[in-house]
Amino acid sequence: MGAEHPECPERLAAITSYLADTGLGQHLDWVRPDEATRDQLQTVHPERYLNQLDLMQPTRGRVYTDPDTAMMPDTLRAARLAAGANIEAVDMVLSSQLTNAFVCARPPGHHAERSKSMGFCFYNNIALAAMRALNFHQLERVAIIDFDVHQGNGTVDIVGGDERILMCSSFQHPFYPHSHVHRQAENIINTPIQAGTPAAEYRKIVEAAWLKRLQDFRPQLVLVSAGFDGHRLDPMAELNLEVEDYRWLTEMITSVASDHANDRVISTLEGGYHLRALAESVNAHLEVLNAIH
């Protein structure tokens, strides 16, 4: 993305290094994914958009698809690998090879709309995972939980109105991307949070907005857009979450999965730009997910 860009390779290095330091990494199964195929990408994105991205990809140097989002010669391959990892995670979990999975990949995906790249995102990874579960594995109900500090406008754009999906999304407001906040689709639960909201208040707001709706929906699979940029140290936002709040969120998510989805949770990395806070928060997230086994 260029020097000083927050969506940097060091994000993944910080996570994997910290997991090694805590010892958790050795208790996880590490899987190298394949790229998403064209047909798989087309379950979410139209061919015209995919062609547009292909044409924009440079053979050298860097081009921008929007002021925040850059492409280099290997960017789309990386994006196809991230998308493919989410699809492969769905296949492995729904074939009972694994109980749950965390996709530690970049670029992220939840800002990618059906026909628009933005916010560091090209393909909408979590929507691709949802469509794989619904269309290929023929599930009837899938929940998407997005706790990134920025609203997953792309996911709302793609799944809004799809009654097979219930999407619960908390985000700082008013804030980037300044869209889809007031989307009126019945299957979208937008939970805007004011800057500076104390973590205890955040917990109350989210639990009241989500938990009963999730229990009533009875999802057969829970997908998570896991953005850790609501941490109080994160340079990109002004919320006050701590590592233990991400542990609490994950415990709430796994309680729903335990009740209705045979414990099946697939989480994918979105934001999180303070490297230490990101690594510690992911570690807590994975400690809860790993405890299910």
C-alpha cells in the first residue's frame, strides 16, 4: 500500500509472532489456501467489476482504485488468496474437518461493495464465505457479526435484503465510510457507537441490540468480520475497547454458535492498526475459539 500506510504486511507478522510467543500458535492447525476461482468471486461480484479490477492492476508500480486503496502487481493474487481462504474455511468447517477457523489474511474485505473497491478492500471475503455456505453447502440461515470500528458498508450492500442472512454490525458513528448506516433492510442490525463511548457501555449496547435477534434467528453458521481497530490504542478511531472486550465479544458469539450452529464459527481479519493491540486482541479471540475444541 506504500510507506506509512496502516494496512501493512507487519499486521500479519505481529499476529503470527505474538501467537508464537504465547504458545497458542502451536495448538492451531495452519492451512495455506488456494486462490478463489472466477466462478466463486462471481457469487458476490459481477463480471464487469472483476474485469475492471483486472484491467487496473499494474505490471509495475502502484495505482489507486480510491484515495485509500492501492494496487501493485501482485495485489489481486493476494486478494484472491484471502477470498479463497474464507471459502476454504467454510468448506473445512461444514465438512466437519474443523469446528471453527480464523482467516489471518490481507487485504481485508468488508468495505468492498458488489461493484466497488474501497477502504483497502477488493473482494468481500465475508460475503463470499456466506454465499459459499448458503449456495454450495445449502445452509438456510447464516449470521454475520461485524465488530470492526468502521461499518462494513460493502457487506451491507451485498447481503442487505437476503433473508437467509442476519448481519449485526457495531461501528463508530459518525465515521468512515459514511454510508449504509441507515440501511432499512430487515436483516441488517446497525449498531452505531459514539466516539469515546466507555467499553462497559459498548457491551450493554451491543448485547441489547444483537443477542435476542441472533438467538431468534438460530444461525446454522456464524461468520465474523473481526476488526480490532476499536481498541483504545488504535490510531484509526476513537473507541475505548480493550483486549478483554474482544474476549467478551467472542464469548458472546460462541454462545450463539453453541446454541444453534454446532459451535461453528468462521472469523476473518478486517481492521486493527496498532500492532501490539492487534496481536493481543487476536490472541484473546483465538483463545476463546480454540477452547471450543
